[in-house]
Amino acid sequence: MSHVIELRNISYSYSNQVKALDRISLHVSQGDSVALLGANGCGKSTLLKVINGLITADSGAFDFDGTAVNGRKLKDPQFSRRFHKRIGFIFQNSDAQLFCPTVYEEIAFGPQQLGISGDEARKRTEDAMRLLQISTLADRAPYHLSGGEKKRVAIAAAVVLNPDVYVLDEPMNNLDPKTRRFLRQLLIRLNQAGKTLICATHDFENAGDIFRKAAVFSADHRLIRVDDYEKVIRDRAFLEAQNII
């Protein structure tokens, strides 16, 4: 399989000089499913933002499907549009992602911004709502929804663009058991359909069967192990040493 994402020696520090990523190198193949594991504050969310183009690394290189991604290219509207069409990002906090007056407008926003025609945008929006089982919420305001409903809307807003890669930050957080089971099955189905999954998670109970690979961060913001997911999860001494369990 070809590498859809290649990160080489990626480092990033926030404006207060707090280091978040220290020389991270990671290759993700098309159709792969990768769990990012590590204690809180180790850099998982920051790496997801780099992959999604929300921030650019201070140093190192990021290639997406063989093409370099950097700050200069992301300022090019045409490049940025093509890039973001292929990566769907689901934030940990759905409230940070939802901003339109209604659920329908929220999900239709992405296709409209990417220049997809009216009929096609409408069909995609309706299909995404059916897939996430939220068609009855179409006219509701997102901020009036429950946490699980908000999460479904946020995922639908990514699914509607049919991206090649789904990037998820702690998607199971604060969800009821029914929504967790639904989301788990959805992620499995997306991966079986050839979609690449990259997900930061602490929820090992609901992550079974989703991921094939685990990338483990240390407390000092380095990537210290990339291995078979089940092998990592069974290595309790290692997980305890890294303050993951």
C-alpha cells in the first residue's frame, strides 16, 4: 500500500515555547487505521492539527499522497480546497466545530464552500444525514442538541465530503453507550470501505476491531512505538510505564 501520509521529523512548539511535538516521524498507508495513544498533553491533538493543516510544523516535512504540505501551499486557495476535501477532521469538542443555524446548513456548508453544485450538495447532505441517522434533526439548531447528537452532526459534516482520510480527536468522549456503539460500527464500516482512519483515543473498550496499528507518544512529546494495536494494548506494563493506563 502507498503512504497517504508521511511525517518526517515534525516538531512544533506553541507561542509560549512549550514543546508539543519533538521530531515525530510516522507513515500511514492508504486504508490504514491508526490509534494515537499517550497520556494527556503528550502531543496527540497537536499532531492531528498538523495532519489536518490547521497548524504548520516549525520543522520537519509533511507529505500528503506524495505532495508536500506546508504553510505556503495552504495559503493557496486551490491547493487548500483540494487538500481539505480529502481530509475530514472531527474535533474532540463538537461545539468548536458547529456554527451554522441549522443541522442541514451545517452539513451542507462544506460542499457549498468547495463549489459542489446545488443538486449534488443537497443529495450529499441528505445521504450524510441518513447515514448518521439524524435526518429528523435537519431543522434543529446544533447548539440545542445533546452531546451525542452534536457528535453525529460533526461527523456528518465530514462524511458529506467523502474524504479519503478521517482524523478524529477522542471521538468517544462524553458519549452515551448507544452512540459509542454506533460510532464504533461506523468507523469500522468506513475503514472497510477503504477510508484511512487516524484517531487519538483513550477509550480502549470501544476501540476494539477499529484499529490495526498503534502509535504511542511519550510524556516528552516523542513518538516511541509504532506497533500492532492489539500487541500494544496487551502490553500493560508498557502502557502503565507511559501513564496511559
